[in-house]
Amino acid sequence: MRERSRGAARAVGTGRAGDAADVLTPEQAFDALYGLCAPALVRQTYLLTGRRELARESVERAFQIAWQRWPEVARDRDPAGWVRAIAYECALSPWHRFRARYRYPEPPPSDTFDRALMDTLLKLPPSYRRTLLLYDGVGLGLPETAAETEASTRAAANRLMHAREALAERLPELADPEVLHWRLVELASTERLRAAKPLVVRQGGERRARFWTRAAIAFTVALIGATALTARTAPTHYEPPVPRGETVQGVPPRVAPGPLSESERELRAKLREEEQKGPERLLPQPR
């Protein structure tokens, strides 16, 4: 694992004059970095998570982010380390526990010793597991391990010591760091993990970037529309609230009209018999 990662960083270069990256197109440089780093990085991420599909998904997502920010990655002094840090962060994200496909453990390795080693690794805290993998698996130095895990050198050393002690307590054969390194390499190599093609990863990253760009534009337009509607319908001056009604004392209740008299009923019947528009002129009739 360690030779391929370091070779990838040298192959891609840092963007200085004379580097191979200066004569390659961005697509060619990305494909070179992906081809050299992705297979080993998938195996490393599998040791970090114990999940095959999550390892592939995390590595692909890391390279998609790297392609979106390729000018920055291409000029980094360690492009392989840049992508590895993103892949580890994606793999250890606590949000995976809410996904239905990751609620149940995957089948463990078939070998008894490998199964015990994987089980012990997964019982370590994520920070301890990551530190152990970087130092004893990838082969980084202690300062580089501390920098990649965003910890002090002393904290990284303590995590490494406790992780080694936990492994040696259950598997005494791994007390030797060199033996531990090769056992980690063998455990990662037993699983046939394959990374996707670099073209597929680049196209997937571009589609994802277009989707989120359109989503951001749609959200911005909706926010502007809501703001304009609010400004249009909002009151422009203060309107005092209408006070609640009060009971007025001393006012007599309204009296309902009584029954019609005989003459009033005759008049009503006569008016109903007339035309709808009524006569042109009403004249008094003599009695």
C-alpha cells in the first residue's frame, strides 16, 4: 500500500516546472493519479470501515471532489495524501449509520485470523483506527500521520500506542510493527476490491456538480420569488388591532315585529298581484 501511494504523488507532481503534470492535460493527470492510487486506497478504506461497497463509494467520492478542485489538487505537494484524507473522511462519516444499506454488518473475511484482525480493528475508536492504518498500514511518519488526522504529534503517538496495545492483547502475533504492517497488507489484498474506471468517476463528478449547481440556482430563484412576494403583500403602515367588543348596559333589546293586521295582509296580497315593475302611478281610491 505504501509504495503505490508514494509513487502516485511523484507521478502526478505538484505543478512545478519540469514535473510530468506540466505536459499532461488535466484529464490525463487525473487518470494517472486515479490509476495509481485508487486500487490501494479502496483496500485501505476497506480496513478502515470493514465494508466493501462503502470503501469503493468513499474513494470514488473523494476523487470526484478532487476532479472538481483539480487545479488545487494538481499543485499540492502530495496529491495522493489530499485524496486519501478526503476518502477517509467520507468513509468515517457518522451519517452512514442512518442509511438502510449500512445498518447491518457485511460478511467477515473467511480466514479465522483475518476475521479476528478485522473485528479488533473495527472495535477501535475511529481516530485510533485511522492513525494505526496511516502509520502501520500506509507507512506515513508520525508527523505526517498527526497532520492528516488533524492532531498533535503527542496525541497521534498516544492513539497509535493504544491501538497497538489493543491489537496485541487479542492477537499477540501482531506485537511486532513489521508483522502488523504485512498482516494489514495481506488482509486488504484478500478482498477482491476493484475501483471504477477514471472516466466513470470524472463523469459522475461532473453530473453531481451540475445537479447541485442547478439545485442552488433553483433555490436562489425560489428565495428571490418568496422575498418579492413578501415585499409585495406585506403592509406598508401600521394598523392598530381592532379592540374586542364590550357589552353595553341599559339598551333595550330589539323588538321583533308582530303579526300583520287584516288590512296589511290585504295590501300585501294586492301588491303581489300587480306587475313586477309596479303601476306607473299609484292613485288613492275613494272609499
